[in-house]
Amino acid sequence: MNAATSRNLTIAFFVLLTFGALAPMAFGSARFPQWLEVVIGGLMSGVLYALVAIGLVLIFKASGVFNFAQGAMVLFAALTLVRVMEKLPFALALVVTLAAMVALAWLVERLVLRPLVNQEPIVLFMATLGVAYFIDGFGQLVWGSDIYTLDIGMPKEPKILLEGTFEGGILVSTEDVIAAVMAGLLVAVLALFFQKTGTGRALRAVADDHQAAQSIGIPLNRIWVIVWSVAGLVALVSGVIWGSKLGVQFSLQLIALKALPVVILGGFTSMPGAIIGGLIIGLGEKVSEVYLGPYLGGGIENWFAYVLALIFLLFRPEGLFGERHIDRV
Amino acid sequence: MNLRDAEPATVARRVGDVILAVEGVSLAFGGVKALTDVSFDVREHEVRAIIGPNGAGKSSMLNVINGVYRPQAGQITYRGTKRSAMEPHIAARAGIARTFQSLALFKGMSVLDNMLAGRTLLMKSNIFLQALRIGPALAEETEHRKRVEDIIDFLEIQHVRKTPVGRLPYGLQKRVDLGRALAAEPKVLLLDEPMAGMNVEEKQDMCRFILDVNDEFGTTIVLIEHDMGVVMDLSDRVVVLDYGRKIADGTPDEVRANQAVIDAYLGVKH
Ligand SMILES: Nc1ncnc2c1ncn2[C@@H]1O[C@H](COP(=O)(O)OP(=O)(O)OP(=O)(O)O)[C@@H](O)[C@H]1O
Ligand SMILES: [Mg+2]
């Protein structure tokens, strides 16, 4: 497939997507305000998928490892935060949890990445499976396995917007909006870090070429610790948002599984791809659930992402924004 | 054309003491002996060439010097410290920079960012100051950029400063590779076939850059090159490897007259 066909396919995909999202309006089955609610709701959950996906992409770029443990890290972060908050105020608990995530990153580098350096990607992937089970078991051992309520003072009542414009206005969850703003801030901070700091430049260098990065004096081991720590921070933010929405429980991990189709869609090596992929999947599954659900028997939300990912794997394995060849030195 | 003789002798050019020595280095990959008991030294400010037929072990030697490979036997002495193996980031920290035979650039990053990355080790202020561009970090960043711009001017690649390196033609990528190594302000520069795949004109430019670096900054250069004309013009002393063994060591003229070298190259005309 050459560059032109590839670009055309991308354009075709986005046209199809826009058409799919607008279709309910055109075929008259929807009221505009309700449609807007669905779209906004979809994009909001998309933001959260994108967050977890960013964690995956970060680690994949810097160490060539597909980190199966990202979901477990989200749960672990949320669990740690909620239990520490029983003893300490929120801000302090946040710091303690972040320290725990950095410690985890350090341990992973010492005990997993370093001994397995230069192994096949599949070996490293299996190792992260192990890490996931370990974090799970360890988290439950230390913090217990109940369902905890994470209350960080998010306003729960939805807001009614644009009441003047439409009859009845549109209902928007304040919680979702705050979450999206938090996620956006995190992404902005990460972008600033990657683009404007020497350390960020070093991280991009490692992502581009391990060998060259080492030759200019960037110690890979330290970079891995930093990257896993940043992934830990991202997991923490995702954990806070998901946790306060749904309660801190085992199923947080399963939601994080949605990040896999997101990175397949966006491309394993692309940060913007993770964000756009997340939004597309969040939007797509909500719109099809609400408007196609009645015809297809519902439950579309559960499989939409995976079917889309499967189609991408078959026809465009590098995703929308990924690189064609994924090699590890 | 002998570029070297035409140059006036400057202070920096005066060859000094041994800065780097490898002794009895052996390296094997499974059954393949890439290097067998190789010893030689490099003096400060000199241009030292490593030549030999394909697969002779030249790249392996550079990889041992900057720590990409750990030899099974032997020692590397660099500026008075003897080690059984280098580590890439220790080598970099100690002033050894290098380029790779197969380019190893940060392809997604601009020329400017590639070069700035080359200065990673020279950056001091912490990342929070860097991100906010305040106080000493701002002054530092400005200084780093100035240095990098000087190198960009020197290598005559101003017109592509902001271009992602992956989009440049091969000859320019080679130049960026050299530039990134120079950005680190190294004491010793290891160049693995810097002119491979270039046309005559590009080769001449590259020769000029290498000589200028050596003359103006006194940078010690270890150079692998297949083009015999280039080797003879540029280098002060030459090591010849064949099948992983050192078969000759001396000035270009001595090496050219050496029977073992002639035999090794017989049928392998360069
Ligand atoms: N990473 C490696 N794994 C296995 N074998 C290797 C590796 N690197 C080098 N070799 C082998 O070691 C020997 C020396 O290789 P090296 O690359 O050092 O040669 P060279 O002199 O640089 O050759 P060329 O002129 O082709 O670049 C070769 O037989 C090569 O196949
Ligand atoms: Mg070679």
C-alpha cells in the first residue's frame, strides 16, 4: 500500500465516521439535543479510554514493550489512593500514591526490564502479564478487595445547558466535564514535558532509536524508570477519574482493556493516535449503542471497539497514525 | 590531492600522548570470532584510521570502544582508566562520541532537535525549570541553541534545520549524524564509514568537515573507511584488520607497502 492509498483510506475512514455520527440526525430518528447529549457523553468516555491508551503508547515507544499491566496499574493507583485517603488528606494521599507508582516503576525496571534486556518482545509482553498479576495480588493483599468509594468532591448532579436554545436543554454530566478537563490538562503537561525539556527530548530520542540514544549518553535504564513513572502518573489520573465515577473495584481493570483497541486504531507509536483513537471509540460505541442498539439487540457498547480494532488489524495493522514497521533494537 | 600537507600546522594539530588504548581485545558472537587479540593505541589530536576488508571486525572494534559490545578478553584504557569493558553512557560521559555505519538518527525529530539531543549530557538545569523556561534554564537553553546553530552553520545545513531528519536525503543524514556527535563537544570522535554511499562531491565535503573538526577543535578522530584515497589523505596512522586480527599498523605509506595488507586486499579492490 503506497502513501497515497493509505492517505485516501484514512480520509475515507473519517468521512465514514462523520457520516455514521451524523446519520441519526439525517434519518430523523433523533432529536438534536438528545443526539448532542449522546455525542458529548461518547467523547467524554473516549477521553478516559485515551488516557489509559496514552500510558500504553508511552511505554511501547520507550521500551518496545506492550504493557499488559497498564490496567492493573490503574486499579492499583486508585486502590492505593482510596486507602491512603482514609488516613491522610487528599493532596497528601495523592503525593503518597505517586511515590508508590514511582517505586513500582523502579521495581519493574530492576526486576523485569533489566534482566530481560534484548529479549524478544513476546518475552517482555509475557513478563508484563506477570507484572499485572503481581500488582493485582499485591494490591489486594495490602489494600483489601472490597469496593471502595473514592470521593474527591466531584459534583454528581448533571447540569442542564442551552436551556434557552432547545426545549428542555441538554443534560451534561458535570463530573464528566471535570474529568475531561483534568485529562486535557494532563495531556498538555505531558506534551510540554516531551517537547520543551531536555529529558523529554531524551525520551523522544530513546523512542526513535535505542542505540543512537545510548551513544549520546542517555542511560536507557533511567529512561525506563522515568517512562514507567509517567505511565504510573497517567494510571493514577485515570484511576482517580474512573474510581470516583464507578467506585474503586476490580472491574476498573476491565475498562482499561478498552485501551487495547484504542491503540490498535490509533497506532502503537502515536500519542495523538491514542487520543484520537480514544475519542473515536468512545463516540462510536455510544452513538451506535443508542441509535443502532434497538435494531441489533443492544450491547453494542461491549463489542464495538473490538470489532473496529479487528477490522483495523486486518486492513491497516499500523493503525491510523502508527509507523509501518515496529522494530526493537 | 593531499589535504593534510596543505594545512598549516596549528597547536591543536600537534599529536599528543596516548589517549585511548585497546589491549588484547577478543570478541566472539557464538562461533564467529569478530576480533582476536587486537591491540592498538590512539594519540590525542590524531586521525587514526581502521581499515580492512568486509567483515574484518572494524565496526565491532568501534562498538567495543564505546561499549555497545563487551569483549570476552582484553582491556580498554581511556584517559588513564583501564576497563575490561565500556558502557555506552559512560563512554559518552567521558567524551567519546560516535556515528554509526547504518545511520542511527532520531528520524522523527528535526535536525535541530537531533543536535540538541546530542547535548543531553551537557544540560544541567532541572526539568521543571526547563519546561517553564525560567531563570538559569532559559540562559542555558539559549546557550545550547547557539552552540548547535554554530555546528549547523559549520556543516552547511541551515536550510534544513527544522526538517525531520527522516525526510532528508542520505548524504545530509550522514552530515546530521556527524553534527549530533559534534554537538556533544567530544574529545574523541568515532566515525564508522562516514562517507559510505556518497558521491564524489559529498565525499569531498565530508573530508573537509572531518579535517576542520580535527584542526579547529583538536578532536581526536578514529575513522573507519573503505575508500583508500580518503584514508591516505586524512589519517596520521592506520590499523589494518583482517578476519578479526590486526595485520598491520603504521603510517599510510608504511601500511600501503606492507605485504600482508596487499595480500589481504588482493582481489578486493577499493
Ligand atoms: N551483533 C552481531 N551478531 C553476530 N555477529 C556479528 C555481530 N556484529 C558483527 N558480527 C560478525 O562479526 C564479524 C565482523 O563484523 P563487523 O561488522 O565488525 O565487520 P566490519 O569490518 O565492520 O565489516 P564491514 O566493512 O562490512 O562494515 C562479521 O563476521 C559479522 O558477521
Ligand atoms: Mg562495519
